[in-house]
Amino acid sequence: MSRNFILTLAFLLFACPILAALPPEQAQQLFDRARPSLVAVQYTLEGEFGRRDLTGPGIVIAENGLVVTPLALFPIAIPDEQMKDFKIILPGDQETELPALFLGRDERSDLAFLKTKDPQKWPAISFQDTPVNIADEVISIGLLPKETGYKPYYASAIVSAQLRGPVPQTLVSPSGLTSVGSPVFNTQGKAIGLVHAQLKQPILLGGASEDAQGFSPLPPRFFVPARDFLPSLADPPTGKPLQIPWLGAQLTGPSKEVAEYFNLKNVPVALVGEVIPKTAAEKAGLKSGDKIVKLNGQPLERGDEPNDTPRIMIRAIRRMNVGDKITLTILRTKGQPTIDLTVTLEEQPRQANLAKRFYAEDLGLSVREALFADTYLKRLPQDTPGVVVAYIRPASAAATAALRAGDFVKELNSVAVQTLDQFKTQYQGFRKARPKEVVVLVVVREGTTQVIKIEPPQ
């Protein structure tokens, strides 16, 4: 066991104050009841950088083997095709590993779901929308890292603040909570929240590197109330990417001057920025500069920061369904009545994790299919053909040539790039016929067209 891990564990056990409002017998009963529902989730990441096994926390939420884990264990930046060999590990002396199916990411609540291939009959944790008050005691039960055998551990803390924002959070003190991905309980034993991913708090219980500890020197201080993620637990992914609705417009909080000018000083408002062409927002008549003051007849929700209101609204829309009709009440002109616009929500464009990739190992670069976001951000027509640089291996030929991730590739050796398959076929044919010649790419970067010459390894 490493010295760093011993020091971290010592801090957790001795440096943090121990609260004991819950009688020891009840605390032990809660610990014993929750422990069988805590598992480890593991998968193999196989990509341009080789193979790595990554392991994080999971919670059994249905006795048939359905497990939930923080989305941070499966970042959107990781392509789905690079995630393989999913397993659910039962902690204990035997560390039983069971093959699992990855059901998908859920961006609505920042969670991911897996299920064992074979049906199980496991004790499950049932989360409830039960509010807490300031000075209430809460208990979290989590897993220690792999080098301890994923041993469960217990922490108690006091609710000290309730924060409003796109993701509601509860702040605790003084001792903090158990690791990210742990369930949070009240003193009646009800599961009321989840320790979500947060700044400087690792998600991995092992596998990132040889010295991965799964701990921060300071334990987590925030958890998300169950009301925020209960809709996802009731309607989890089923193995196919979720259809997430979007508006198709940029939203921000208004400046103080804008709010005062339109008499909206104390009103939660989402200010419309750019309206993306051919999206639901444009079709409904939404315009840049509109001030959204109501969603479906209800005032927008206020956060603790001015820019929280549009982010809360976006998150609310993401939890609706593609095809739903929503009503936006907007203020367009000072001194004029508000206007109601009906918007039919459409599916958000395909994300990078679903795009196919090709790795040119000799040059140390990966390219992927071009997506809507790539052409939009680079101000290119939506149907512009090409591929996008997804990965540059450090110290590779591509890195030496100053190629960058995100570059939009329009030409390969003076031939226009149409699709990923065409790029792959053309590159492989060129490399086989002329293994020592320079590869010339024409790319779009930050609004300019650049020529990148890559010298192949000799």
C-alpha cells in the first residue's frame, strides 16, 4: 500500500471530526443495509493510447442488476466504440466480476447506467425526494479504492447550505462525505441524494494509473438531492443513445444595464443570443435579443448567479421529449406587451462520442466524422464535407507538424476530403504507395485556412 494512500486514509479517519448524532446501533444497521448495494463498475478503454481498465463506483438501484454511476466515469469525450468489456464487481474477499451491458449515458442528470448480462436478485437502494434542513445530519456510505478491496466506509456530516443552480447542491460541514458516487442518507435511513462529481474529487477507484488512490486530500462537501435525478432513475437509457431535445439558440443572463432598461431588474430572464439557422428556435420565430421571462406559462427558475437562470432553463428543456411543444413568453420591445411563441422541440445534433474514427498510427493522429458542432463553430456551411482531428499523440509526426485537435481537414494531398471512409482509403493507399513522402493537409483553424505538412517517420 502506497505512502500517499496511507496518509490520505489517516486524514480521513483522524483529521476529520466525527459526528455521532445517529446512535451507533442505528448507524451500524444503516451501514449493513447499504453495503450490499455498493459495487464497482469497470470497463476497458481501448483507443489510440492503448488499453486501460478504468474502475469507478456504482449503486444497485434495481434488484435485477441495474446499476447507476456518475457520468464522469464515462465522459462524453470518450468514443462509445472505444469502451469495451464492461463488468460489475461485487466487493469482498472474492471480488466477484460479472459481465455487464452498458445501457448508456444520461446527460439529463449526469449519470450513466449499466446492467448485468444475467438477471440478479440484489438488494437495491431506493432514492426518495426527501428535503433536508440546515443543521440536519446526513450520512454517506462509499467504497475505498481497489487496493483496499473496495471496502465500504461511513461518514457523517451536517447540512450547512442549500445552493440553487442548474444542478441543485447541498453543502455539508465539517467532516465532508464519502467518495464521489456514494449515496447519501438522512437519519431515518432514507436515500436522499448522491455525491456527484465535483472539482478536485477523483471518480476512479483504480485503473487510471499505478498510483490512482480514488481520494482527494479533502473529502467531498457537496451532494445532489434525489429530486434532481429521480426522473432519470425512473426512465433510464435502454442501450440506445437518448434523444435529447434542444432549442437551437444561445442563452445567457442579461447584463445589469439590459435588465434595468427593460424593467427586468428582479425578474429571472434568459437573454437570447445567436439563433442557429434551421433549428426549432428559428422556426418558431425566436430572435436574437429576445428576453425569455416564462416557460410554459411559469416564471423561469432563479439561481444563485445571474447566468444560472438560462442554464436552469436549458437543463429543464433537456428533460423534455423530442416533439414536445413548449411556450416561451418573451419581451421583445420595451414598453410593449410580451409575446408567446410555440416551439416544437427537436433532437440535439449527434455528439462526438457517436462519431466514427480512424487512427493513422504512423503519424500519431486520429480523425473523426465531422458533426454539426464542428461546422457551426467554424462558421462553415452545415453540409461542408471533411473530417475533424480528434487526437494528436504527443511527440508524434503530427504533433511536430503543429497539427491541432479540432482542426477541420478539407484536403488530403490536394484531394478534397468527402467522408471518413474516403479519407481512410485515400490515406492508406497513399501511404502504401509512397511510404516516405510528406502528407499535406489543408485545414480550417480559427477562421483561417492553413496548410500542414507532416513528415512521416523514416
